[in-house]
Amino acid sequence: MWIAVPIGWLWIASQLQSTTQPKMWLYVMVLIGIPVSMVIVSRALSTVNRWYGEVTGEQTDFRFRAPWMKSMRGERGHNRPRTVLDLVMVLSVSIALIAGLIWFLFFAGSSLPTT
């Protein structure tokens, strides 16, 4: 999700580019296409997670209340169970951040002018 969607949109834009001069509508298409695709992929992942919960018998019906919607005097615990999707998303974001940091620190090179 974090790599395939942006690279896919960049590839699509590169295939639609017919001249050496970039067109503004291609940039707009990519800037709109990436977030929309991310929403679609996340909904698909949520559906797969729900199906997984039904097949394995894990409880998938729960009421989640955002922390900012709770009373300050309310209970401090949470009743939301962890799912496989939670684990996969946290791991994928962590791997993406670590890979980006490694690339930035060791492989990106310096953009500062050399004298």
C-alpha cells in the first residue's frame, strides 16, 4: 500500500506523458489519485480483516470511541481488541519509515553544492 500505490500512480502518469514538457493535469491526477487509492485500499484491507475475523471466530463487532470523545472522568481502559490488520499496518508503517530514514541518511546524497 505504501509503495505500490504511489509508484503505480507515477507510472501511470509517466505513460500518459507524451512530450518532454510536463503537464499540470498529470500532477493533479497523481495528487488526487494517491489519496483516493489509499482510501480504497484501506477499505479493502478493512473488509479482508472483517472476513478474517468471521472465519477465525474473533469478535469484530465493537464500539470504538475516539479518545477525544471520552469524558475525562471516564474509564481509562480500552475495550477495542487488536486485530491482524492493526499489526500489519503498524509493521508496514514502521518498515516504511525505517527504510525512508536509511535511504535519506545513507543513499540520498547531499543536495548542498560542493566547492
